[in-house]
Amino acid sequence: MTNLAKIATLLASGLMTVALSACSSSAPLFTSDGRPTQQIRCSASTAGDCDQRARTQCVQKDYDVLTRDVTGGVAHLVIACRPN
């Protein structure tokens, strides 16, 4: 492969990465009372992992778990931090 072809391949690959990452980002969602939600991925088998990650996101405040889905040992949570 020539240098020009390599450059074109790398450029096309980079553009595809940017395009796909733009598709995966989404605007933040909010609860009915206006609190922003956050997504957390954590180990479903480690008892405190999800709680630790949620508390870190909420700066040590309490939080509500809005949805929880476990797939292949990984938990996906959507949380909303509680006000004070």
C-alpha cells in the first residue's frame, strides 16, 4: 500500500470514529422533578461497587436508582442525585 493510500485509510477511519461517537452521545435526561440523571456501569457481583460509583457521582449525597439492568455480570444503572 502506498503512503497516500495509508493516509487516506487512516483519515477515513478517523472520520468514521468521530461520526460514530457523535451518534452515541446523547443529551442528559431529567426526572419529572427536574433532576439530571446519570448512567453508571459497575460490577454486579461486587456489593459496594455500584453504591461507591453512585455516591462519587453524587458527591457523597443520597441518590435514587431509576433503572437497573444486569447483563453479563455488569450492572447498568440510571441514577438521580437527591438534593441535600
